[in-house]
Amino acid sequence: MAASEKDASVLAHIQHLVSEEHKLFEGGELTPEEQHRLIAVQVELDQCWDLLRQRRALREFGGDPSQAHARDADTVKKYIG
């Protein structure tokens, strides 16, 4: 898979997760299951954005973007912004 195809795949997954997140928010008060799912979606979004940033940074500085990898939830949730 070419670099831009992989990035497009990650972006498509991000769009899917954002859509799911919006649907959960629009539903009003969340059930415990929906709250759990919302947290899982938000963590996965953070991981996807992190992966995309890693790929872009590697590409920008002459590295191989395929060397980027998804980091665990504990690592990504410590990021600010």
C-alpha cells in the first residue's frame, strides 16, 4: 500500500469514528454501554491521529512512514491537545 493510500485509509477510519462519536453525542443522555463505547471511540481516535502524525513526520524528515505504529492507549492519552 502506497504512503498516501495508507494515510487515506487512516483518515477514512478517523472519519468513521468521528461520525460514530457525533451520533453518540446527538443521542442525548448516554447509557453506560454508550458511555463505554464513547470512551473507546475517543481513545481510538487519539491513536489514529497519533499514527497519522507519526507517518507525516517520518515522511517529512526522510524516514519511512511504514515504520510508524499505533501506540497503546496509555501512551496516547497522556498527550495534550
